[in-house]
Amino acid sequence: GLIQKNGPNYDFAHDQIESAAYSLIPEEQRSSWHFEIGKKILNSCDSKEDIERLIFLIADQLNRGKLSITDDAERISLVELNYRAAKKAISSSMFSNASHYLKEGISILEEKHCETHHELWMSLYVSYAETEYCNGNFEIVRDTVSSIIAHAKNFSEKIPAYNILCNCDSMVLPRTLNVGSGRRKYNNAAQIGLDVLRQLGEHFCTNQSTVSVMAEFFKTKFLLLGKDVDILMLKVINDKHMLATMDLLETTS
């Protein structure tokens, strides 16, 4: 037969039969068909768990029908769905799939959304830069990071972008980069990290002698005398400024 039962579902018996059936749909109607199929699957979900289980299927159908989007609310909903799909893919280390969904989400965004949905806009671009870094697409990372830095509303929003750059090899870094209020040249990732740390209030000398390093070591050891180090380790840092500093210290080192 043309179709066969597969559990609770029915599938085409062969890929060629599926292709032939699909070709019967007029090309100008395919987008709306995919969009309606995606919406029906989404609306049939009774819980967040159901959506999470079918999120790739739903996102794929709606993405293929994105030309049928008629209002801004639908557009943002699809962007958020792609972001959720990407996060699920990342949790399974499926970075190529994650990049696909993030790129789809970014393509659906309009320029105005950088202002009206700024947090979502930044989350998409930062995640896209991170996944493309994992995929080894460093030129895309560079371009995406440049967009993040250009559209960030404050210095704190730029820090994830600098973190990503510091993870990249110096060969893929741009010759010049906006850090803080100025535009500077960098030869390697460590220079970016040290410059950003300086603007976070942490100054490091790049030409430390062995004597000065040992002096700082013993100074720290003296400060810890009589203190229970295990208790210190249990304290959770909630200061976002300090967390950003610690992340950059780890990356730059």
C-alpha cells in the first residue's frame, strides 16, 4: 500500500511516495500548509511536557511556514519556540541542530525587536555565537559577537561576547574591537580578557616577576590563616559583577 501503520501513526511506505504526494501541493500553498500543521500539533499539546517532547517537529513545521506569519505576536512566539528547541538541542550536545534553530529564530526577528524584545534578541545572538564556537565556525562567531557588542545597551551585556572571543584562537579575532568607550587593536584573546577585567575593576600586570607573584601568594595565605576554608567554599556568589569577573578570569587564564 501507499501508507503503513507505525504504532499510533501512519507513514508513507516509501520516501518516493511521500515526495510524489508533496509535489501535488501547489508550491505557493506549501508554506501555509506547514504553518497550519505546526499550529495544529502545537495546539494539540496538553502540557509543557508534550510541547517539549515534540518541540523539534513543531519548530520544523512552523519554520517551513514562517512566510505565513501575519502578526508580530506569532513572530515572537516562533522565535521563542526556536530558542527553546535550541536549548533542548544544546542539552544533548547537538550543537549543529541548536545553531539551525537559533539561526531560524534570528532570521524571523526584525530590527525593531532589538528594542521591543531586547532580552530575547540578546539571548538568541549569544547562544548562536556559543554554538557556532562549538561547531568551529569562528568567522560566524566573530560576526555574531560584533552584532552583540554593537547592540548591547550596557557594558554588562557585552561581557558574554567578550567571554566567547577569549575562548577563540587569536587567528580569528577582528583586528579592532569596541571594548568600553574606545576602539582598540588586539593581538590575542588574553589582551581582550585583561582589558575587560580592567574595566571591571581588576587590574593585572602582564610583566610580573617571580618575587611579586610569591609575595601575593603569601599575602593570600596570610589572609586565610585561622579561617575555615571549607566554609568559605560553601558561600554562593550572587553578585553579577563578581560572577562576570570570575568567568573572565577563568577564560583568560
